[in-house]
Amino acid sequence: MSAVVELKNIHKTFGTNHVLRGVSFEVHRGQVAAIIGQSGSGKSTALRCMDRLETIDQGELTVCGHALHDPKLDVKTLRRDVGIVFQSYNLFPHLTVEQNVTLAPRTVKGIKASEAREIATAVLAKVGLKEKMSAYPEQLSGGQQQRVAIARSLAMEPKLMLFDEVTSALDPQLTGEVLRVMEQLAKDGMTMVLVTHEMAFARNVAHQVIYMRDGKVHESGTAEILRNPQTPALANFVCAEK
Amino acid sequence: MNMQYIGSLLQGLWGTVLLSLLTFLFGGLFGLVIALARISPLRVVARVTQAYIQFMQGLPLLVLMGLCFYGPSLMGMQSVNPLFAATLAMTFYAGAYLGEIWRGCLEAVPKSQWEAAECLGLSRWQRMRLVILPQGLRLATPPTVGFMVQIVKNTSVASLVVGYTELSYNAKVLNNTTFQPFLYFGLAGLLYFAVCYPLSRQARKLERKLNVSRR
């Protein structure tokens, strides 16, 4: 199995705040990795580094074969391989669901309108929102918006999907519908890295769980570590999250 | 009051409308450039533009108009067409203000929209054109049309300096001939209102229309 994501001793500082203090882990093809940890543990920053929304200060970060520590990195080709979904959906409010999904395939890949429409139909069917093609984002519930955001990323056929606390803004019922879509993606073999507070989801779907604390990987392993934490810190964290 | 005088007022009105339209067009184009330059990632460009805006905001339109009318002849060019000088001054003026209004609107579009577009692989210009500008435009409509009303009224400054025959200029001439200031300035005022009021109404209509997806 080859590593799709590889972090080696990553450091990142915001001003005087040392957010990442030597983070290392790997995610392999077809695997789902869940990063968990308290607020401020650096988990979102680590994820954002993988799509180069943040640059790293030190260490080696390889994503889908792109060396992100290399100043000559071609960000454009990186972004073609990586999709990201945000906590606040970030759909484009002035575009319909279909236009949201087809925008990148058409402008970045130069795909024809009719073909892009087919792609949109396919990915929206995947997230169960085919009938919402012509709706505007604000006419949808939060859960539906988040599923459109997932579809929008999928339309670019990424090799890796990043999820940054994508259900944190949703109530339990809407969280469920988004998690089901993500679970299906995992079953389809998509490589996924997610920052999440959904312990049940991490336990059931993730192949690999990474517990971050104070900018470092404190404990990691299979989802089994959520049942049998090896460190007191993770045990406490798992208890508190229940 | 005879028909000839009314005709003169209407002729002045045309002068006002013409100068306003030219200002909307050139000031708008220039303003767009200013707004984009103002948020350019190139520091130098952003700084120079900021300095320009501050300079313009500190300069009375009357003085600017004078510079544009007399400036070229001081530099050895022969007599300047009043409409040209007035349009030039109004463009410098409107460009600075519209640029600053639009910069604010572009910056009011949440940063997360930039990020989402960036992560989908859109280039900076694609992000601006397809994601940020359309949303900024929606925010910009009310203040822009509000400023267009200012432009219409401020074209009257052209009469004072360059002798361009627009509504205020003709009203002043009529007053000098008839000594009926209340009548002719009053009529001029009504005509200004007749142009500006529909503009304001249109602004509200446009605002509702553009907001359709944000109801």
C-alpha cells in the first residue's frame, strides 16, 4: 500500500503560537483516517496544510505525490488531486446547486457544459440530491448544503478527500445524512482524512485514528484505540466526548 | 416665462444627462480598475492606488475640474473642449469613489468563498470573476446607484469652471436675463429630481432582483 498522505515532523507557527510541533503520520490509499482532539490541538491546521491553505514551516509533507515542502510545488495540480469540504459548507450563494458543482469542471478542466451536467447529475445522485439541481444553496437545509459541497468536490474526481469538521454546524439528524454519504464514499474506496468530533463515526468507519494533543500526535492506531486507549489523555478525551 | 426659456432648460438637462452618462461609463470602468488594483496582491499597486484615492478624496471637485480644464493648456495643448475636460475630471473623481465603494464590497465577500474557490482549483482571476465579483456586485448595487445620484448632481460643478452648458449653467443664465431666480432654479431643481428619483427607485428594484437568491 502506498501512502497518499505523508507527514514527517511538520511544524507550523502562527505568530508566537506554535500550533504544530512535529506531526508525523501516513494515510494509505483507500483508507479513512480520523483526526481527533480538543480544540486548539492543531488538527484543523494539519488538515489545512494538506491542501496548502496553510504553508508548513518545517518538515516534509507529501500529498498524492506532490511535495508540499518544495517551494516549486505546482499548487494547481495539487488542487486537482485533493478535494476539501469545510465546516461552513462555503457553497457559492449566487449559483444554483448545479452551477456550484459544474463550475470547477468547466473552468478548471474545460469540460463542455453538457458533459459537466452529466457529471453533476451523477455526483448529486450519489449524495441523494439529484432533484435539487436548480435550487439555490439557501433554499436547502444545512445537511443538504453540506452534501452539495461534498458533491462539488467529487465532481473534480479527487484522489483524496479532506473533511474539516463537516458536521459540527449540524443538528444530529442532519449530521446523520452527511455521515451516511461519507460512509458510502469510504466504502467506494475513497482515501479520506477527516477532522471530526463524531466518535461513533470514527469508531465505525475510520481505519486509522489519530489523536492530537498540543500540536503533536499523542496516540494513533486503528479505531480500536477508541475502545482501549493506551494513554490517560486519550481515555479522558474519549470519555468526555461521549 | 416663455417657451424659449423652457427649451433652454431642457437643453441644459440634456447636457447634464450626457455628462452623467459619460461619467457612469468611464468613471465606472476606471473605478473597477481602481477597486481591483486596491486589493491587488502586489503591494506597490495597492499602495499607489490607495494614495490616489486619498488624494482624490482630499481634492474638491471644483479644483479638480479647474486642473483638467486649464492643466492641458498650461502644458502647451491648445484649447480644451469643455465636455472633454468635464468628463476627464468627473472620471478621476467618480473612479476614486466608486473604486473605494467597490473595494469594500469585494472585501465584504467572506474569505471562505475565496478559499472554497481556490481549493476547487480556480485561478485567482477565475475566483474573482466567477465567485467574488458577482457577490460583490450584489452588495455594491445600493451604494453605487446612490453615488450615481451624487454624480448627476455634481455635474453642476462643470458649469462653474469650464462653462459646459448643463442644467445649472442654463438656469443661471436664465436668472441673469429674467431676474426670476426662484422660478428657474426651482424648475432646474425639479428637473434634477426627475432624473435622480427614478434612479433611486431603480436602485431599490435592482436590489430586490439581485437579492432573489438571498431572500
